[in-house]
Amino acid sequence: MTTDITNIPLNKLTAWEGNVRRTQNKRIDELAASIEAHGLLQSLVVRKDGKKFAVVAGNRRLEGIRLLTEGL
């Protein structure tokens, strides 16, 4: 199995509307702190959605990354 890794700008990523998790997680700040300390340990899984890319796996990680980049 081959895995393709592509860097995609953060502003091109959106949450996938088919995501089964509907609850709001109040621990995104802890996840963001972990990402800041250790880096992103697992990649986001995305699929092309028009001009954007929908995150089909890793929406919490996406929110953590967005929290880290606020104000940059």
C-alpha cells in the first residue's frame, strides 16, 4: 500500500460534513499543547472537495492546529 503525503495550506482545509462525531470536545487546548510540544504525530486524512480539502479523519487535530495558529 502506498501513502501519498502532500502539504496543504491550513486555509484550504475544512471539516467534513459526514463526520460522525457531533459532540464538542472541550479538551482541544490540551491537544493543541501536545501538538505544540511533540508535533503532529498522525497526519490528517483529506479528500478533495471542490477547491478545498475536507478532513475525513483528524478533525480534532485540525482544530488543535487552528488553535495554535490563531493570531499568526
